[in-house]
Amino acid sequence: MSAPTSRPQPATPSDPTEAAIAAAVDESLPGTLESLAHLVSIPGIAWASFDPENLQRSARTVADLFSGLGLEAQVLSVDAGDRAGGPAVVATRPAAEGQPTVLLYAHHDVQPPGDPDAWESEPFTLVERGGRLFGRGAADDKGGVMVHVAALGALAKAVGETGVGVTVFVEGEEEAGSPTFRAFLDAHRDLLRADVIVVADAGNWKAGVPALTTSLRGLVDGTVTVKVLDHGVHSGMFGGPVLDAVTLLSRLIATLHDENGDVAVEGLVQGTAEGLDYDEDAFRADASMLPGTQLAGTGSLTTRLWNRPALSVIGLDAPAVDVASNTITPAARAKLSLRLAPGQDPTAAMEALERHLTGHAPFGAQVEFTVGESGQAFDADVTSTASELALRSLSDAWGTPAVTAGMGGSIPFVADLTEVYPEAQILLTGVIDPDTRAHGADESMDRADFRNAIVAEALLLHRLRR
């Protein structure tokens, strides 16, 4: 959402120790920003088409940051089938007797920069403009890495040893879909075991308003192919009685939504968001909607974003306009992405999508569906002790009440964490806001929110002591 016109000033905690923690964060902030700038300068991208040495260099840099805080850090990876895992950093400090262990998650790999001409400044150079820090990975998720580093450093400076155990897990392949994440958990299950897990890869309600993310949508995707002919034929000789595959695919895609724009696939879970709602004008601006474009779906905007399914066509194979001939296209295909409401079983959703597609074959065309990836939704327990402490810490750091918010996106590995560590309390935080442009050109985060996120995490770690 759009940034507010005025920002509340961060509060100074009344407790002397907690005030010292906030002061330590502020004193260390110049060095924190220097470390962030160095991290941003390393183009660590976990895609096969990019230099893997940069990813290794990024991992070593992160490991050095945590080693410098006195944690035992190592760079680890696992292979899953024929897929070699990206370099992950694991850093540990054991808990004192009777104290909890906290797992701090982030990822150091980033998205490719895309078109450099679309950036106002160099993608891999951290630049501050208008109170925001720009650079690829500045927010997603090297900002999250540095929140962990700086919070631990400030806590050590202000308090010393707290007794709370810390395990840091900084993944190196999240932007490539975390293909070996579950294999890594299985290989290092005991090493990563924790009572509380803080995932610094989410965001805030808007710049200046902190949020604890309490729900994520799940995800399934797949490819639908429509075939009508064995081979292409002359559009003048056979057109009329024969509709081309692109037209038939378009008609099939059109059945996926009803007249209101709600997903029309039967059998999908539908929920309702309570409390917060999104101002429509702010949403339209944040989504860069063109004038006159109508919103789709029914219910509040937060309901549509967080608790209802959403279906998008994210890829299309058909003849390109520049090379098109007067031929009836025999086959066409589209890749579909279906976001799932919390409570939806991904397998059941995939089956429902396939039933709909094959059951709505237009004009008897052959319809084939190829199953793709899937991920579970997430729904947090906001009454847990860790959630309550996190909300209080966020509120104190920002000087304004924190909110609980859903997120329309998916973080499939959170479901793996929930399954492997069912007793752990999972908290989703981060430095992203609606102006961040994560994955796009001019990715950025709000500098004040970055500082406040460090304070909030340091306060949380301090307050988790038993």
C-alpha cells in the first residue's frame, strides 16, 4: 500500500535493558548498512545459467558475518536426486539449560536483475533514495539476513549472553524454488530443531505499519494442452467448420472464472478474511492497474487476496505474431497457476483443476493436463506465546500497533517446517512492503522499517528467555 504521509517515531522502550538494545541497533546501523551493501554487490543467483561461484561467494560472506558474532558457522548443501543443492549457511550457538532455541531463517540467493535499463540505479549497488534502500536482494532477502545479523549483534552488545539458543539457517536456493529444502531438513533435522522459528521473508502491512504474517496461500500449477488437428491446415480451405486450437484454448480458459471474476473450479476451499481491509484506491495504485480496469471477484479485497483461490495464466505457447501464417493451429498450451486458500489440500485442488479442464473441452477438442508443482498453505496460531511476544516487539520497535495480516503469495517451504517441526511456533516477519517491487526492477525497502525490524527481532530474542 502507499506510504503514509506521516510516520510515527519509534518508541524508546521504558525498560533500561530494552532501551540499551535499541540504542545498540542505532549505533551499529552504519556498519550494518555497509555489510548489506557488500552482500547486495554479490550477484548470487541459484539458476543454472548464472555463475555458481557468485552463489558460493555469497554463502561464504554470510557465514563470515555470523562467525564474527561468535556463532559456529558452516556452509552446507545436500543433493536431492539429480539436483545439487545450493550452498546454505548454518550457524549455531547452543541454548543454556532450560532456555529455548530459536531458528532464524532467511535466504541469500536473489532473483536475476532482468533488464538493467529498467533500473534507475545499478541492480547490484545499494543506493538510498527518498528514505528507501534500492538494490537486487536489498529486501528479498539480504535485508532479512542482515536483520538476523544486526539483531544478534545488538543483543550481544547490550545484554551479552542471554542463554537463548540460536540456530541460523540462510538458504541458498529459495528463488529457484527451494528444490532441495526438504532433503536439507531431513539431512539436518536435529541440527535445525528449534522451539521457535522466525522466517524473515515476509513483509509489513505498509511502510510504517509492522505486521506479523499469519497466513499464506498454497499453490498448484500445471500445463493444459488443447489439440484439434493432427497437423496445421490452410485457414481458408478449412476455416469455419474447424476452430483453431488457440481459440479453443481461449474458450477453455474463459470457463475458469465466473461472470464476477471468481474462480469457477468446483470443490475449492473458500475462506473469509476478518479485520483488516485494503483501501481500493491504494490497492489499484500498488497493483499499477490501468485507469478503467475493473477489479475481479467478490468479497473484501483482503478476502480475495488471502482467503480465496486465485487462478492466473502465466504462460502461453501459440504461434508468435511476427511469424504467424494463415494456418489453423493444431495445438496450443497454457501454464496455469492456482493459489489456494488456507485449509485447502493441494492434491485435491490439483484434481479439481484437472476435472474442470477435461470436463469443459470445447467443441470436443482433446484436452490434456500435465501436473506441475504444489505447495501447502499456512495458517498460524496467533495466540501462541511467540506470536504474542512478536506482536508486542513489533509494536514497541515501530511505535505503532502491529497488525496480523495474511499474504496472497506462497512460501511452500513453510509447510515443510510445519511438518518436520510440528511443535515449533513459526513466525513470519520481514522487511518487504507493497512498494518493494520484489523480483522486479528497482527493488527496495524502507530504511526506517529496516532499522525497526532489527530492533523488533532483538527485543523478541531478549523476551523469549525463560
